[in-house]
Amino acid sequence: MAKSAQGAALDRKKLMADPIMVTTIVLLITFLTLFILYPLVILLIDSVLMDGHVTLDVFRRIMNMPTFTRAITNTLKVGFVVGILSTVIGLLFAYVEVYVRMHKVAGGLFKVVSMLPVVSPPFVLSLSMIMLFGKAGLITRFLLGIYDNDVYGYWGIVIVQTLTFFPVCYMMLKGLLKNIDPSLEEAARDMGASRMKVFTSVTLPLLLPGLGNAFLVTFIESIADFANPMIIGGSYDTLATTIYLQITGAYDKQGAAAMAVVLLCITLLMFAVQKYYLESKTAATLTGKASRARMLIEDKSVTIPLTILCALAAIFVIGMYVCVPIGALFPTWGYKFTPLTFKWFGQVFSKYHGLKAFKDSFLLSLIASPITALLSMIISYLVVKRKFKAKGFIEAVSMLAMAVPGTVLGVGYIRGYSQGLFHTGALQFIYNSAAILIIVFVVRSLPTGTRSGISALRQIDKSIEESAYDMGADSFKVFMTVTLPLIKDSFLSGLVTAFVRSITAISAIILLVTPSFLLITVQINEFAEKGAFSIACAFATILILITYGAVLLMNLVMKFFGTSRKLKEEDA
């Protein structure tokens, strides 16, 4: 105990003797406090403070609003159903990939499905759902002759969110299933248990914490989702859309702040359970890396039905995404489907200021992405490689943004910066400027990059950096010349992920964007709400091409310049 205390004291002494590191920590704490903690604190203060007195009148007022109480019920109902459906479908896909011998084509489909939600705007499936199954839908009206089908509302949101979020569960559960030691299941098989018995008595109990984790992640994503309920929700209110309408329709900023606090409390509670309880349970339940290869199921009575079922589901999801570029080629959606035309793509630039929208979105995202990637790596480095008192604060606050819905953050920035810090006028200049949009992009992407950086840094032996310190290098030199080159794959991945998340973001920025800036996602949302689906699809198609291009470029860079290539060359 005394040795560890002495070691901690020595680490603090070394830290205080390094002015670059101390300055970095101070600036980082300032950034996290100003742009993550402060907007949330100001929301809480605004919702309980009236005429200089603390009161719960605002909460009582919104609780008496039928629209708000209905929105809470609707949000929780959708969240639970989407969480369960996404987890079940994700488990099916993961189980088939890990346990069943599949055809290569099916494996390729799975990979495409897992990547689509990452690189596509959040509302693409809502557009496809309306165009395929709405009243003027290609399938419902023109193929089946159904004229009274209403895709808007509860089931529309549930289906779209499930199709959007189940790939997240699939990726999470695939990793967990791969880590289960095959010998545990084979021992049960040797004792005469059927495959179903092995699954229910061995595999499923080991997976339960992971299933809970996947459910809660999806639940949080679902209740925080703004884009899909806004486009396909119709009159079915959710908390995210109600908060938006409370500001833009009722001009009730204080009421919106109180609503945002309620939504934030729900997501924070779920995030705390997921982060601090279920993640630790998952790590403790699984045995780590599987000790040997798993014997895949080859029984055709099992493999054929499961592979066909998953392949059909994957093809349906891919078809929904493909519907968007096809929809941009029709002359008038819902009335005239031939001849195919490129006029909407032309009008994007000639009539609807598409060039400005793409330029603004691209430049803002391009500025935000390297800042996000560098900040993520610095936070990861401090969390993994340094010991100091504020380390827990930096890690917790940087991850907090993951649990904050975009609309909540947007309302927080409005209340926090429209009149300056604590209504003093300080930092008011960032409001209605490009700076606030860039900051929002950075804050929203920071948790993803930080998690990736922490995983990468934990694999680096500390002796590598210590040898650089022993040769007289300062902390900045060590980070730039030793640490960063070793985690450049993670840095590049974080860079592109931040760019994609920024250019496809809508929930946080729709409340902050001004007429000075045209952003692609806001334009798509606007045209979809007007029913101009062909022009919305044209915007969305170009956006998808940009994001796919960014991901492909990253893969090429990592293939030819990444760490893995160097390791292969050294082995050769």
C-alpha cells in the first residue's frame, strides 16, 4: 500500500514538472466543462429557476401537458420494443455467422449490412419505408394495389429503428460469441445434450449480460433518435420530436429545457446501468479469447433455413438502402415511374443550393474530424498512460456525451450560449456561428474515438515510451513520435468515423443551424417533411457517396500506410 502511494506521488511529481502536460490537462478540462458539462448544468438550472427562486413549476407545467405525457409513454414503448427486436435479430445474425458454416455470399451480405448504418444518414430507411410501403408506395400501391396503407406512426418508427439499430447489436454480440470457449459447449454435447439444450443451458447464460448490454445500447439510441420519428412518426409524438417542436413551434425554451432534462435523466440512468454494471459483468462472464477453433454446424437441416432467413433479411435491408438512389431517378414519386431521369440531381445544384449545402457540410465536418481524432487520442493517452487526480473526471465527462441525446445537447447550447455563459455575454460570439456547429460535431463524436483510442493504447507496453523519456524527450515529443505512430490505425479510424458522424448528424444541429449555413441533413429532412421525396433522395444519394468514399479512402490508407502493413513487411 505504501509503495503504491509512493508511486502515485512520484507520478504526480513528474506530471507537475512537465508544463506541456499540465497545460494540456487544464485546456482539456476547460473544453469538457464548457462544452459538455455546462450546457447540461444550465438546462437543469433553467428548468428549476424562475424569477431568482428555485421551483418545480416548470416541471409541473410540462407534466400537465397531454402531448408531453403521451410523448414519454410513446418513447419508452418504442424504446423497449426496438431494443428487444434489435437484440433478437442481432443475436440471430451473430449466431449464424459464428456457429454455422455459411456460403461466402451470405457472409459478404452480413458485412455489408453491418457497415450500412455507420456510413448512411440516420433517416435513409424512413425515406425508403415511405416510398415502398406508404400510400403512394411502389410495393403497396403499384404492386399490391393497396391504397389505404398508413406507414406513419408507431409501427413505422419501430420497423425503421429496428432495421437501423440491429446491426449494432449484431456487431456487439458477434464479438461476445467468438470469445466463448468452444470446449464449454462441446462438453455439454459430449454428455448427450441437444444443440437447443446447449444453447439454452450454456451459451445463453454466458451471453445474458451481453444481451442486456446490447438491449440498453439500442434502447438509448432509440429514445434519443430524432430523425426517424420526425420523418415517419406522423402524429405519433416522441420526446425528441416534442422537445424540438416545443422550441420551434411553441417558442417555449424553458419548457423545452425541462423536457430535455427528463429525457437526459432517462438516458443517463440507462447508460449508467450499461456502462458500470453490464459491461463489467460481460467481461467477467466470458473466458476471453477462444482457446481453439469452433466446430461449425454443418447439418443442412439447420444451416440452410438459418442462412436463407438471415440472407433474406440482409437483402431486404440492403434493398431498402438501394431504394434511395433509385428513388432519385423517378420523374415524380408515387405517380410517374418512367422514364428514369437525372433531373433531380441537376436541381439539387441548380435550384436548391446543393453546392452550398455540400460545401458547408463538407468543410465543417472536415474541420471537426481532425480535432475530434486528436482530442480522442489525447484523452485516451491521459486515461491509459498517466496518473493524476482529474483523470476520472476527464474520462467520465468525455464519455458522458455518448448518453446525451442530440436534441438535449442542442437545447443546452441554445440556453447556455444564446446570451453567453450564465447570461453574462461571455462566449456569446460562438452562438449562430460556424464554431458552435464544429464544437457540436466534436462533442458528439468524441466518445467513439476515445473508446477506440483506449483499446489501442492498452496494447502498447509502457517500456517503449519510458525509453524515450530516458533519452530526454518531453511528453509532447513522446506522444507525437512514439505513441501516435503506434496507434495511427486507431487515429485514422477515429478521423473518418468523426467525419462520417459529423456530415450525417442532424439531431443536435437542427436547433442550432442558421440561414447562413446550409447543411445536407437539414435539407433532406426539410424536403422529406414536404413530401418532395425525389429531391430528398437525390441529396441523400450524394451524401451516401461522400461517406462511402471517405470510408473506402480510409481503408486504402490503412492498407498501404497503416501499422498492420509495416508489421507484415517486418514479418516477411
